[in-house]
Amino acid sequence: MSRSTNLRVGLASKGGYEEATSRFLSGAGLGVWRPNPRQYVGRISSVEGAEVLFQRPEDIVHKVADGSLDLGISGYDLVAEHAVDDPAVHVVVPDLGFRRCELVLAVPDAWLDIAGINDLADLAIKFKRQGRTLRIATKFTNLVSDYLYRHGVNYFELITAHGALEAAPSLGYADVIADLSETGVTLRDNHLRVIEGGVVLKAQACLIGNVTTIGESPNRLEQARKIIELCEAKLAARRFRIVTANVSGESQDAVADHIIGNLDVAGERGPTVSPVFPKDPRAGNWFSVSVIVPEDRMLAAVDHLRQAGSTGITVSSPDYMFANQSESFAKLCAAVREARQT
């Protein structure tokens, strides 16, 4: 039986990942409807026809890879571990701005002589000479083994483990752990520390897609575009602020010339200057000025407007910022075309 031409999107089914994903999508105008927590099928109200399937983050990666899902939000750590070499899997938006973490190598605090990755390599050699093997507990065997070999750690055994890895050294089934850490608090509470050079991977939530299944249907591609455009524009808007002020000046051109005099705070393309019609005709010429500036230039823009004699300066945040085209969607389309040719 052929499947529907509608898009299938995989989202985390429960826990903190589900909550963070739902908040992000709602903020991007992509509110997710789910009948109840026990239902594993839902929809995105603003993308008609698109179907949401709620899955574990790891399963989302596998199902995007095998074509059961067209798009999915999961952790880049899982993508890098399970699908980095899969030609069907394309990372559409690599950083959605939430669920940031690091895959790190951590050793017991008592290992005072093991400060960095080179020390760990030396220890692995020492263990081998003593007839034993350095044991590392991890859920990320591919990433960790590649990282260790690249950094000269050639003698080790990976212990595939699930659940709380922090207890592995104290329980005696591993010497070292390689696990995800957001704040490092759990590692410290379990008397572990990250070694210098021990960050295997920096990760965050990302949007991935199957270039084969998305490319099979123009409708799926258009539904994907709507999701990608809104996510990208929402993320872009976070970096900017809109600064608005009333400025007194001889003319519209004179006010514009002053604002453009400092290009760093003159807006993305330049200021918007429009006349204000004062309630008191004796007030002189006033103009409303708006500039869009990066967040880190916001106060500089305020100061520049003050120098022009501004009053009533306000700052707001744009909900979305759209470019002339979506860079992420353009890259997806290029990947779809490439997949069709192979």
C-alpha cells in the first residue's frame, strides 16, 4: 500500500525533550496538537495535513533514516552516533537553540594524574602492559571510539551501558565514562570530572529530514518548507531588536543622515524614518525612527538616538525575520535533487 503524500514529522514523546520541543514549535507558530499523553499521533495546526508521530528521540533518528518519518527533531548527538554517514539523512536546521549538551569523557576525581586526553592515552598503554584494559562506559560507541583513536587512545574497551552511567566507576564495571552533560552538576555529585580535551561532541536539538521521501511528493516538500521557514525565521529573530524613537530634526533627510552616520547601529538596511504629526503645532518637526540591530548593539543604538535628541525610545523583539529565501530549505532542495540523481 502506498503511503499518503502528507508529511510525517517525528517529535519526542515525553519528558523534558517533549516539553522543550513543544515550547519551541509553539513559539514558532507551529503549535502541536496531541489528544492526550497516551496518544502517539497528533498534528501541527498551521501545516494542514502534516502528521505528527511521537517517538523516543533515538527512534526518531532511525525512523527518519529508514523513511518511516520525513522530518524529525532529535539531538545532534543521536544523529552523529547513528546516522552521520547515511546519505538519506540531511540535517536541515543544525541548531534549534535548545537542549544544549556535551558528550564528555569523565574520570574519577581521585585520578589526580589524569588531567587530559594525553594522560588517558598513557594510562591505556600502562594498563595494557599490566594485562588489563581501560574500560569506558558509554551509550555512544561510534562517536567515542572514533574520538579516542583520533586522540591516540588505542587500547580500550567500550562498555555499552544504559541508565545512569555516573555510577559505573564506583560500581566497578568501568573505569571512565563518556556521557552527555548539560551543567556538570551530576558528574560533580558523583565525584567525576571532565578531563582537558575531553569534549567528544557539542550537541543540541536539530531538525533532520529524509531527502528521498520528502522528494517523492511536491506536497511533502511544500509542507516541509512551511515548517523550515518558520523555524529558521524564529531563530533568526532571536538575534535582533527593533529600536524605535521620536527624533526632532530639520527634515526627514537630516534625521536619516544622522542615523546613517554610525553604520554599526543604522539598521540592517538602514533606518525607517517617517513624519510624526505633533499634537502641538508649535513642537516643530518630529520623526519616528526605527532600526533593526543585533542584540549586542542595542544599547549603542539607543545612545546614538539619544545623541540626536530622541525621546520615547522603546525596544521590542521581532517575532520572525525572513530573508529573501530560506537558506535551510534551499539546502534541503539541493540535497533532494542530489538524491534523485544517485
